[in-house]
Amino acid sequence: MTIKQLLMEANAIQVGVRESDWQQVLMLAARPLVENGYIHPAYYQAVISNTLAHGAYYVFDEGIAIPHARPECGVIKNCFSMVVLAEPIAFGDSERADIIIMFGATDSNSHIQEGIRAIMELLDNDVRLKKLRAATAWQQVVEIL
């Protein structure tokens, strides 16, 4: 399945979110994945704990954050969630980000191969990023992807 299909299946696209607390953003990103049985609540808690301990290593210069944790931290099945913030925020001491894609992978190979690489390929397009940031509804995000 593609990221687009997994996002739609999990009903996990949120657009125009106004939030200044990075921990709340992670909770919002995780909520549809928890509610639909893709991850345990412990998963996003692990992301928060990792961020507090090691910094937000998942924030990239383009304003994209890809928060994730190890498969054994509570992944039930492979999944993605997207939150597009109205305004960029910092995740701890990190750069600011406004496109957040949380993902969970059931094994370490999928974690790298299918997760991070697929997201970077999807977002390695300035026009697409601009359109995502301008989207006002999840349906627009689906069309953009």
C-alpha cells in the first residue's frame, strides 16, 4: 500500500491544525492510529520520550517532521498519519516544522525501507510541499498526494 492509501485507510489526515505544543501535536498525529488499531498509545509516548532524551532528530530543514519510534514500542501494523499545521512549531530545540508525518512500522526493515524513504520521496518536491501547506481540507491533501 502507498502512503496515500494508508493515510486514507486510517482516516489520518488533519489539516489547518492550530497547536503550539509539540507534545500535543504528536498526540494528535497518533490519535487516529490508536483509535483505528494501528499503534498502542505507548508508541507516541515513546516518540515523546525519545525526543526529550535525544532531541527531535526527525525534523528536517524543509519544515517536515517524521516522528517515529522503534517497532517494538507499540506498532500493531504499518501506518502513517499526517498533520499539517497552520503555523510551524519547534519540537523541543529543533527547527520549526509544519508538516508532520508520524509513521509506525512492524519491523526494522520496513521502518527504514518503506517508512522514511517513502516519505522523503513523496515530499522531495517543492511544488507538492507548497500545495500541502495551502490545503484547507483533507480531501485536497489526498488529491495532492
